[in-house]
Amino acid sequence: MFLGEYQHTIDDKGRLTIPAKFRGELAAGLVVTRGFDRNLMIYPLNGWEELAEKIAQRPLSDPSARTFRRRVFSGAIDLLPDRQGRILLPQNLREFAHLNGNAVIIGMFNYLEIWGADTWEPVRNDIESNDNLERWDDLGI
């Protein structure tokens, strides 16, 4: 289970250190892909396989399904953390998520998101400053 918010840096080579708390769950490997909000998503291998299977079940004749497949799979890379718990993020993914040194890793229960610190700040501020609880009604909470 992935919870919390962690500040990390991306070094000059594009390496990001996974928070120590999550390294055990990701030690066997992980998949990084483009997120939906100019961020990246990290899935443990078993979580990725579940997601990939759901996507693969969508009909190829559906143009929206094909577009979604392209978005998720063409941006994906499978990685194995090194002994220091670091992963090497490819340049194209770093550019997509505007990652230029400072990153925020946030737990999303069954996956992680990686945000550029400058990109995450307004999202976080919106979450914390909006007291309109009605916007969550559709979630049934």
C-alpha cells in the first residue's frame, strides 16, 4: 500500500530515489508510465499486470481504447531499482512531467505518482484549500 508525500531530487543522470518505505514492494521491478495530469505513475509489476489486462480487454475496434492503449503503453518502461533504491527515468518521461531536479512522490494506494515540485504545488494547494465537500458526492463518501 502506497501512502504519503515525499520530496526527492532527480540527479543529473535522471535517477530518482524511491522512498525507503516503498522499496520492498518495488524491489522485484516496477513500471513507470505517463500519468493523466502531466505527472508519472509507478506501478509494482503485479499492479501493472492488472491494469494492462484491463486495457487489453478493450476492443481494438474502439478508437478511444486504441488511443488510451497508445498513451499508456508507448510511454511505459519497466525498471528494476538499483541497490540504492534508484530508478533511471528516461528523458522523454522527465520532459513530459516537467521533472527538472525536484520531484514529489505521492502514494495513491495501489500506485505512486511522480510530480515536478512546481507542478504539484498548485494541485496540492487546490486540494487543501477547497472546502466544497459536494465535489466529492459522486464518490459516494
